[in-house]
Amino acid sequence: MTNFDFSTPIRQSVKGIVIIFGFQLFKFLRQSFALFIVIGVGIVRKGSILGLSAVQLILYLLALLLFFLVFSILKYWYFKFYVSSEGFHLDKGILNKESILIPNSKIQNIHIKQNLLQQFINVVSFSIETAGDDQSEIEIKALSRPMALALKKALLSEISETFESIPESRVYYKVSAKKLLLEGIGQNHLKSLAIILAFISGIYFQFKDLFNDLEIENEFIDNIETQSAAVFSIILFNILILIVFLLLAFFFSLLKTLVVNFNLQVIEHDKTIEISKGLLNKISLNLSPSRIQKVIITNNRLKRYFGLNTLEVKQAMIDKKKAQNLSIIALDKTQLWYLVNKIYTSYSTIADQFKPTFYFVRVKAIRSVIILLILNLLVYFAEFLNLWFVNILGALIVLAFLKISYRKAFYSIDDQYLVVGSGFIETKTEIVQHHKIQSVEMRQSIFMKRRKVASVLVYTASGKISISYIEQERAKAILNYLIYRVETSGKNWM
């Protein structure tokens, strides 16, 4: 590997100007998407908009691009970094100068990734995360891969007691094309369906006036009314819409799984695990057990049939988008428990499991009925689907939800670990060590107090875990026990 000197301030690759320019332009286009649609429609229909011709608009656009280019050059020029015994130093800012220091002890994750533009010009992005914020403290957008690896090695060597690795690192797990395809098929497609419906609704309401001008909405409603002339047509139309949306959700889930987890590899070091994956955004990151706050094991009925499990790692205050990268999919049971034991060397699944009280079902039922009533109002005013169809389907889903969610809910506590299970479509098992717990709270509403029921909320640096609707006396015992374990533990949470 080429030797690099990080002891004095240096700049990123000059290609960083292109990356910064691309990021700024993409951000602007995304935020102004609706504006450009309106401008385009106005020019096509009237030849101008706000008194500006097409030529004038092009000149304004060129001026805007020039501004972004100058901004990118200045941002690149005033961005410098270096490494010292204290940690990672960064100087940046055009008008408002910033000097940032990240101590070695605060470094939680180091990401090396490539988006499509970075792959095209052959650079990588280098980001450092700490436990003190939910955003990356540092992101260098354009380094050559050798320089990024050298910088990573320089930082890890300063904190070798935490991120220890050995030369004999090995690829423990690499996802096959078959497993990747089966994982995509076994995804929670209802979640994808919700994303698609939200996207379509957002587009519709954003461009509703435009649709009215083009009389698309009236033609669509007329077609619905024509097809809804008979009961059979109503049923057929509703089923057809449902099938179309389910197919869209299926292909969306499949495509997302293939793109995000393309060429997934788990590289095993002495005390750490490295995850590498991605097609459009290639990422590489190290996981140290001391930095991990909890792990989550997920699967569903279809994934269990395929013999697939997902291991998700939670760390302190990590950015939500990057949190999606901290997961290893398509693991069989042997691979899953090998990695769990790599993170938690003393973990055992023998501890007794306990269920919540029936109050759990009651609360879930009330919430489900409220959601169903709200859905009725939305459908009634939208006049898109028939109420009876929505209610029959909704009632069946609610009954299945109550039965399955209660069956999957459990909790287990031993002298080192707290384990909580939950889920409906997916089965989720959360595992946290006692010394990672930062606070414990017992919560009880007036109605719960009358029925001697309470919930215990366990807070970690990566979020909370809820032991919901258990007996009041048991909740008090769990509260006192966990507080005792936290206070008497001699281990740090990081």
C-alpha cells in the first residue's frame, strides 16, 4: 500500500469538486422538482412563464450552475484534514470557519462507500461516526481508495485496543445470488406497499391542480363509475387495484434488496466484523462488539421456510440511512448464531420466556379499531374504494394482527442479557447486555393501574426496548433488578 502522510493538513482529491458539485445540484433538483414540472408545463402551453422566455430561463439556469461550480471549488479549497495522537482534525468553511476534533476514543464507525458518481470517477467517500450525534461528524467525499484505506488504518492503529484486527482476516460469509433472490422474495412487502402508496399520494396532491387542468382526474373517475355499475364490477375493480399495488410492492422490495445487499460479504477479524456490500452505493464498515448497543434478529414465515435470518446491529445515535447498512441478511441458523456469539461471547438462549398479560391484546385491539375508523374516513372522502371492501379486509387483518402479535410477544432476563420478542409480519428478537442499559423506567397509565398492569421501558444509546403490559409486581421486580445490574456492572457502555 502506498505510504501517505496524514500528520500535516491535506486536501481530498481534486475530483472532490465534481462530487461536491454533483451533490449540490442533485439536492437542488430534488427540492425544486415540482417547480421544474410547473415551468415545463407553462413553457409547453404558453411558450413562457412569469414573463420569461425559454432562452431567458436557460441563461438563469446557466448562472445557477456557475454559482454551484464556484461554491464547490471554494468548499474543496477550504476543506483540510489530518491525524494526530489526539484524534482526527478537520478544518472547513468558506465564510464561517470550523475546526473540528474527534478524539480517538469517540470514534464509533468508519465508513468507506461509493455512490454511482464516485464509482464513475474512481473515488470513495470516507466518513467517521461518533456516539454523540445521529449524523456523521466527518465526511470526506473524494479520496482514492488506497488513501482511504491508509487513513482508516492510521485511525484504527491509534485505537487498536478497540478495533483490533489480524492479518489473517478471512471472508466468513458471502451471500449467493440464490439467497439474495430468496431474501428479496421474503421481504415485508406491506412496508413497501405503504411506501408506494405514500409516494403516489404525495405526487397526486402535489400535482392535483395540474391533473385538474388536464382533466385526467375526471376521466379516471368516469371510468371508475362506469366499471362500478354492478356489484361484480366493484369487486373486480377493487381486487385489480389491490393486485397491481401488491405487484408493485413485491418488485420494489426485490429490487431494493438486490441493490442494497449486492455482493454482501462479512469479513472476520480477530475482534471485529467488517461488512461490505452495495451496488449503486458500495459501503465498507467495521463493527466492534464494544461499540454495539444491541442486536436484532428478524425473520418471517416465508424466510423461515427458506432458512433465512437477518442480523441487525444497533449502535449509538447513528444516522437512520446508515443504520440500514448495519445488517447482514440471508443467514442460516449456524451462520446467525456464530455471528451473535462473535458479538456476545457468553450469550445463551436457554433462559425462560414470559408473556405479557391479556391487556396487551386489549390495547392493540383498541388502537386497530381507531386506525380502521380513520381509514374509513379517508376512503369515504377519497371515493376511491368501497367502504365494505375496506372493512372486511381490515377486520380480517386486525384479527390476524391480534393473534399473531400476542403469540410473538415475550421477554426473557438472565444475569447478563435482556431479550424481548415482538412482531406481526416479521418476528423480531432484540438482545441487549445489562451494562449497555443507560436508564430504566416503569410506565403505568390510570387504566393500567386499575388493572395492576405496567410496562418497563429500557433505554440504551441506540434507542429503547419495551417490555409491555406485564403484571405490576413483576414490572417492579424487573425495574429494580435491571437498575441493580447496571449500577453494579464494572463495564463501560462503550
